Amino acid sequence: MVYRFGVLALALTCVWCTGLARAQVTQLDPEPRHPVEGALAYYGVDDPISSLDLVLGALAARYVWSPRYALVAFMGAAFLASSPQGAPVDHAFRPANPELMLWYLSPLSGPELSVRAGFGLAAPLTWIERGPDARLHRTALANAAGLDGLRRMWRWAPSCTSVVAAAEIDAELHEVLLLHGELWSALLVPSHHEFLRKRIGLVMPVQLAPIVRVGPLHAGPRLNAVLMPSQSLDAAQLSIEPFAALHVGRVFGEVAVTVNVDEPLAGKRGAGVWALHLRGGGEL
């Protein structure tokens, strides 16, 4: 328990050093701004059999080429501490698969509407080492993928190159009501020694988020559905992510909680994965 509070304290310290909340790094703007976003996520389990603490760190940045085009890069890492009851604590570190996306702002966009499309790749940086650490690596990556309801699971897929396409929309329906929607898809192509052993996977995350805006405060639920048609069982994952964000000038601050509401990450047979998110950043 002491170790868990230490992890939480470290996470809180790091996120406030990184910045204040979430910057929409994919949302293009006619003004050439360059957002940078830092994020931390935490998940922990403490039961009579074992304990587990997982912290994810991520950094995303956007470079604007023109009012229509921008590059968005993502990188991250997972830090795991796991211990069977009464045994010494084992640690594991796994990098995420870095992702690079090219985004295009549609001419349909205007002051109250942003429509954009993206295409990119995630490189196969992370893997599961053979030997005594394989279990820890597998646990770290599997849980890391679940902390956002599998929405960006390809970033934590071991030995996989992913081809990613996306479409997003942001609309101002009223002075106090905004709407965010997105549809992503990713082809997970096995790489390295897994090339001939696994088949290509397909993941299609969908999100709808009604957002209430009162001054600098933005709040609402993100409703997520992840379709996995290449899976024979548990081919969909649903989750909800209530959040509250504070926007002050060009600085953003957000706290959110991801709750998975069905199998494979919840339910009677699910792993019961949830996550606390702290995000921070700003525009340069």
C-alpha cells in the first residue's frame, strides 16, 4: 500500500511538471499553433493474491505545415510494479509504439466546425522479451492497452506495425454545448519474429463526446466503442470516460476516469481494468 501511494505521488508530481491538462493536438486551426501534450494514467490492483501498479506516460506534439496540414507525433512508456502476496516486487518497463500521423483540415471547416482526416503509421518498437521477464512484459502491455478502453491498443501491441486512418469532427452546437466525434481504424501487421506466426488484426475505435462549456471549464462523458472484427470472441469493447478540463489561455488541464463497462475488460469474466488520467499541455 505504501508503494502504491508513492506511485500516485510520483504521477501527480510529474503531470504538474509537464503542464496543466489536455491539448487537442489533432484539432487543426487556421492559426499556426504547435500544441504539446503530456499525459499520465494509473491503474492498480491490491487483492489477497497479488498486487499490481501500472503507470503510463505519454507525450504528443503537433507541427503545423500550413493552415491545412499538420504532423502529429506520439510516444509513450509503461511502468509496471507487480508482486505476488508476500513476494518481492518485480518491475518492468515497456516503450509504446511511436506513432506519426499526417492530418488534413477539410475546407468544410469554419469558426464553429472542424472536420479533419488523418493517416499514419505506428512503428514496432515494443516487444515481449523471452525468458523470465516475459510474463511481466505481457502483463504491462495488455493492461496498458486497456487503460483507455482499447481505443489506441495498437500503440501497445508487441511486435506490430500499424497502418492508421482517422476522421474527427468538432462542432459548436450552442454557446455552452460542444460535440466531438471520431472514427479511427488500424491494421495491425505482425512484425519481426511474429510476421509468419500471427494474422493481421483490425481495430476500429469510435467516440462520441457531448461537452458542456461554462467559461474555461469543459466537462462531459466520452462514450467509446472499439470494434475488433478480426477477433473471434469479445469482438467489441465499450467504455465511458467522464472528464473535466480547464482551459486558461493556451494552457489546458484535465482529469478523467476510464470505466470499461463490458467484457473483455469488465463484466463477470473481465479483468476489471479502469484508469485515472491526468493530462496537461499548451500551445506554443
